[in-house]
Amino acid sequence: MPVEPLSVEEIRRIEENCVGLGISKLQLMENAGKAVAEQIRHLYKSSRIPTNKVVVVCGLGNNGGDGFVVARHLSSEFSVQVVLVGCESALKTEEAQKNWDALKHLDYSVSLYQGPAIFGPGSPLNNLTSYDILVDAILGTGLIGAVRELEKSVIQLINCSRIKKISIDVPSGDRSETMVNADYIVALHRLKTGTTAKNTTICDIGIPQEAELYTGPGDLLFRRRVESHKGENGRVLIIGGGPFTGAPTLAAMAALRSGIDIVTVASPKAKIIAGFSPNLIVKEVGTERITLKDVKTLIDLISRHDSVVIGPGLGVDPETTKAVSKLISASDNLTLDADGLISLETSEYKADSIIVTPHQGEFAALTGHTIPSGLQERIEAVKDFSREWNVITLLKGRIDIISDGTKYRLNKTGNAGMTVGGTGDVLAGLVGAFSTRLDKMQAASTAAYLNGCAGDLAFSRRGYSLLATDVIDCIPDALSGQSQ
């Protein structure tokens, strides 16, 4: 199991992937609250601190929901008071609401304060010195920007007290100007990026390794800004075609369906490609194939796009291979597929600037070795190749393997019907598209998952008659989470 801290985006991805595995967010919240309560007992029950009175201060989100569960689990042993910073009508998630409702039935063992009453005469906030432990569950990892009121005033009030403070997952207001001065942090599952490890315990909350290792619905958690303008959500350049026109067209249409703004296809057969769809921008480069004469024009196009895909339908003419080698050197955000892979060995490029998407035959040709039959051996082969060549590799197969040479992810979506020609071009287009907004490991993982999901939808509708264009048509439904 990895031990490095998790970012906010990674946390959300893992939680959603748990849901995809059948583990509900309500179950994770229950596990989290129970784990924190057990840690509180372990830390303080046998210590010199009497720990008779506990106040749990909760926010309106899932961190507050964790606090509600903590209060319920501690209520059988301690005198527990719960302060909700806000009103129950403003609770933000279904899981938090359900756990608040559970507390409302505990009219003997738990006392609740909310709304204006949290600053009233009988509120724990006005007499924190009479309590032994304060559990901080106000704000979690989802905080964006500065801490707002009422949370700001409550945190300042808490920090003025000498009460022992235990924060759930992160101190509320973490890395902002207004942050709880926690004496102890109980991190859930893993440490979070930027949070100090001092006086921190990491608790297992039942997240399986598969939620991190395998791609899932959490890998589709990306949104465009409401106020964004044309071009701000990604510009992709597809360089391909010559001998074949369908391959770059499929890659381009898949990229467009992923939700980016602009896709340009540079190809010797641009006029033919333009006839497939009016949504594509096309640029005619070369005549029958791409040659060294076209390099200058293509480098100019590369500079005007966020991401480049090179390879679909290029062919294997020696001069095209030499031209591609120069284009690889001029690209800093590149997806290299199909015939473009031939030029990798003769190119100079920045480390980790390229995602390569070989199938197993192409991978064997690149490495000069037969691909191992066992999954773990294939994983190690992909890691070794990625580390040696300083690339991110997406090895296509029954189980896709994605690696940057250190970390790896696996994708199980897809089906045998996707052996039809063109689905690899669809995947390359998706990788290029997601590379405009995600880091390369995540872009490759997201593309592999979405391509397989769309393929599974297409198979449910077409069976073994599915075509690559059917996969493209199913991308919007796959993105929206539809299964039929």
C-alpha cells in the first residue's frame, strides 16, 4: 500500500472508486467516526486526563458527519456535547444528515447545539474550560480559500482555550490564516498533502487497496469552470494520416467527445478528414505523407495547442519516421501512439513529457522482449520500461497497465468486442484530451477507464457488431454514468 500523502483530488477519486466497488460513503463515514472514537479512547481514557466530558464541534460537510459518528460512539462512556456550526437545514451531504438524525434520537446520552444557540449561555463554547477534550470536525480537506463565518469565529474561540484539541483528518482551516491549533490529528486512511505528521495517527477506515489501484468512477471527477471561455478547456492537435485517414479522425472525434473545446487534425488528407465532421478543424500538411519539409509548420501548430497526439494512421515511411522524431523533441505534452512509437528511440525529449500507448505487440517491439504472461510480471515490465525511457506508459490489454516507472494503476473496463480496429485510436484521442487538464498518470488512467466504459456500453447495445464509432457515440453516456 502506498504511504505518500493524498491530495484533495486523490481523496475524492478514491472515495468515489469505493462507491464503484460497493462501499458506500455512509459506510466510510461510520468507519471513520468509529476509528477516531477508538483512538480517543486509546489516547486519553487511561491517561491522567479524566476524559469525562467531551465536546465535538462539527461543520456542515462530511467532516462534521464524521464528528457526529464520533459523538455517537463515545456517548456510551462519556458525557458528550455536540456543537453544529450552523443549522441542520444547511447540512451539505446525505451522509452527514443521516448521522445528525441519528444523534437527535439520543436525547439521554448526547446534547445538541445548533444555530444561534451555539453562542448561548448554556453552550459548551462559552465554557470550554469545563471540558476535557474537544474534537474538531468543522472543516475537512474540501476547504477552498479563506475560512468564512461562522466557522472563523468558532475556530478563534477554540484556539483561545487550553482544552486538548483532536482534529479529524486535518485541523479545520488547514493551511489557512484561521486554523485550529490541534494537539493531535487522527488522519483517515492516509496523511493529506501539506498536513504536518507531528502528533498524528493514521486510522484504517476500510478503504481497500483496489480503490486506489484500479480505475473507477472517481477517475471521472473533473469539472470545467462555469465562467470559462472557448479554448480554456483544452486544445488538442492530432498529427496523423497519410496512408490512413480513419485513424486520426477517430482520435479527433473521441477527443472532442471528452468535453474539450478545440481539436485540430494535421494530415496530408485533411480534405477527406474534414468531410467526416464539421466539428473538426483541419490543417493540410504534406501531400501523400508527412515529411521533413512539414516539420516547421507542425512545430508551429504544436506551440498553439495544449496537448499533441502523434501516430494514428501515419504509416512507417522512413522519412515520416525521421520527421516524427523531430516533432517529439518539440513537444512537451505528447501522446505517442501506433506508428509514432517507432520514432521514440531516435528522439530527444524531456523526462515525463510523453505518454506512450502501445498494444502488447508494439510494447514487445519497443523493449525487444516477449511480454510476460503473468500480470505482476507485466506490471514490473511496464514499470521498468517507463523508468528507463522516462515516459508514462499505458500498455493496452485485457487489463490495462499504466505506470510512470514508480507508481502504477490498472484498468479492467472494456471487452473482447473492442478488438475491432480503431478503438486504440479512440483511446489515444482521449489520452491527449485529458492531458490538457490532468497530470499524465491521471490522464492515462482516466482515458483508459472512459474508453473501456464507453466500449462496454457499446457492447451492451451492439454486441460483437460494435464499431469504433459506436464507442465514440457512447462516450457522453459513459461520462454521465449511464450503464445502459
